[in-house]
Amino acid sequence: MPNKNSPPAPRRLPAAAKLAAGALLALAALNLLMLAYYVALDYRLAVHADSAVMNLLAQEIHETGQYFPRGWNYANGDLWVLGTHTVIVALLALWPNTFALHAASGLATAALVLAAAWWCGATLGQSRRARLALLAVLAGGVSVNMAENLYGQAAYGMLFAQACLIAASAWRLLHSDGAARWRWGALLALLVLLVFWSNPARALVYSALPLATATAALR
């Protein structure tokens, strides 16, 4: 006979729930594999001028020794501070500038997108199963255009990841005390600095105004 002070027995999932959880895990794993195939192999046939910019800018940085090349013409008012080209710049010291480096940057960006979305979901209280479903959807690319922008061209993947990280950091800051609040505040300040440095106008619309509105609503 169990002691009244003994911990309760773990709740057992029904067979249907276990099956659904297993299917969700398998779907997420399959989509992750297909995403890796898309970025590392399949996207070679879809590279265009916009997606090749990361390689070209990295090569310019490598040859001039200037992280912000004076002769480079940035588009849309952007200044590439920390972006898809950063991984390629580091790898150019070891390997030639080929599609393999583009794929490496794309895989790093995909990992950042998925990790940022997972952490943001956890911070906002999503269950592990809900986050796994989110991971499966994002890794699946959502649509052809979405996959190209998030993982192929990857520039918008960086913007999405930055938004997730800023949202999660701001939430942590608002719900922390003492030294933890200072740490989350420092991380949030660094992220906000990066996005404003890259493009102040976009950061104001994409980050500052939504964050200020949400903060005011929560307060």
C-alpha cells in the first residue's frame, strides 16, 4: 500500500496521445532533414543575385580587410553588422568562396531561426509539444517563398530570429529581479543596438514600436 507521503505516480499518456506525440516528433525530424537537404544541396539550383550577396560581401571584406568596405553599395539603407555573411567571412580564412560556404551560412541561419523560435515559445509559456509543432512547421518552410527568404536567401531568417530573441529577452527582463534583470537588460540592449545599427528605420517599425506597445500593455 503506497505511503500517503510518497510522491504521486507519473501520469500515463493514453495510447492515442503517445501515438500523436511520436508522429509529431517524426514529422519534426523529417522536416529538419529536408531543410538541411534544401539548404546544403537543393538550393544550389536556385541561387540568385540577392542570395549571392552574402558571398560577395564576405569576399570584399576578406580582400579589403575592412568589415564595412568603403566601396560597397548597401541596399535598402542596410548596414550588414552581424548577418549571413559573418559566417562566410570567418570560413574564408580556410576555404575558397564557393556554394559550400553559402550552405554553411544557410545552415547556421536555419539553426538560429529554429533555436530562437523554440526559446521564444518556451519563454512565453508554450508547452514542449506546442514548440515541437512550431519547429515542424518552421523547418518545413511554410511555403516555397517563405523557405527561400528564411533559409535560402536567409536575410529574412536573421530578421525573424532577431525579433524572437528581442521578444524573449524583453519578456525575461520584465519578469526578473535583481542581478537577473541586469543580465537580461544587457542582452536586450545589445540586440536592440544591433538591429538599430543595421537599419534604424526598419528597427523602429519592426522592433521598437511593437516592443514599446506590448510593454505598455503589460504594465
